[in-house]
Amino acid sequence: MRYETIMLSTIFDLPARFQLDWLSWLLAGLAIFTLGISKSGLKGISILIVTLMAVVFGGKASTGIIVPLLLAGDTLAVIYYNRHAQWKYLKQLLPAMMVGVVIGTWVGKDLPEQLFKQMMAIIILATVVMMVWWDRNKNKQVPNHWWFAALMGLMAGFTTMIGNLAGTFTNLFFLAMRLPKNHFIGTAAWLFFIINLFKLPFHIFAWHTITLDTIGLNLRLVPFILLGFYIGIRLIKRIKDQHYRRMILILTAIGAVLILFK
């Protein structure tokens, strides 16, 4: 009983480094509220979440703080959109994503941040241009080469470990496959639920960015996910398939620009 009391006290009593002022709590709450909206299906806004959390907690620390909250949002999304998941696309992306996570864990401490951001932004913008070109030419053929899924999966896994930014590359892959809105959201829900579970041991044992202290902080932020998810579901229902695709492309391109100048 005494051990359990100590454990609960450790989780719910935040350490000094997490004793935030009102503005920091506001920014963190906005970030996690946005995370809830994102998990409801409004993709392409992860850069806002990552940026706000990095401002409040610092770059590397924020990556670990976010992961359990991502899993909470993933769980809601899996429950709500489970019937729409397209497992053949998960099988194409997941192996390369897991390899990307391992590589990201290994080089995460040594990769120059500015170089990483510039390379990622250029790749994202180039791929968005390619997607727009395909749409304008009404090309119904989708890229079915194995290397396309492998490249998108590898980049997604690498960037999700470094900065929780995998959504950009998975968005582009699902757009290239021309998935309808609900299939897009349902497949992404399972993909990120699995990959964020896979990331947990690396954050706990390799980077030490998930601790009892960060879990205590997570518990205080969970209500913002629930609110964001609820509002996001209501918004998604009003967006038509063709408008959803255009919106994802625009938000993804904006996210790439923000990464470049963040």
C-alpha cells in the first residue's frame, strides 16, 4: 500500500520543471487540443502541435511528452474509425516505418537540426508538387512501385522518432493511393497506433524522454484531447471527400514551410 501511494504521488505531483506559468499551460493545452482534432481526421496540422510543445518544453523533451498523448488520441481514432481501415496499405508502410524509427533513434542525438529541417521541407514540398501535378492531369494511375511505399515509410518512421512529424509523409502516401476520406482516416488511425506503441521503448530506455514525471503531465493534458476529438469529429462530417483531399495538400505544404523556418 505504501509503495502504491508513493507511485501515485510521484505521478500526480509535478516536478519543478513542469510547474508552468499560465501562458505555457495555455500553449500546451492548445497543442493537445489540436492533437485531438488531428486524430479525429483533420490531418496536416501536426506541425502546429510539435511547434507549440517544443516552445513550452524544448525540442527533444517534447517528443517524449507527446507520445503517450498521441497514443490516447490514436485509441479514440481506432475505436471510432476501425471499420474503415485498409490493412493492405498498413502492410506496405509499417516495415519501413519501423526501420525508420530505429534509424531515427540511433542518429537522433547527432543529426544537425537545421540540416534535417531543410532536407525534410524540400522533400515534402517536392512531393506535394508531384501530388498536385497528378491531380491536375487527372491521372488515375497510382504509384504502385515497392520503393514508393518503402521511401514514404522510411521517412515517416525517421521523422516520427525525431520530431513526431510522420503525418506529412503518410498523408502524401495515402493521397497518392487516392483513399476516400474515411478509409484515409481509418487506415492512418491504426498505422499510428501501432507505430507509436513501437516507439515507446525507445523513448523510455534509449532517450529517457518518458518518465513518471512526464506521465503525470500527460494525465493533466488528456481532457484537451477528448475535447479536440469531439469537435474534430463534428468538423470532419461537414467536409466532402474532394475538399478533404485539397485541404490535406494545402495543410501539408504549409507544414513543410513552417518546418523550414521554425
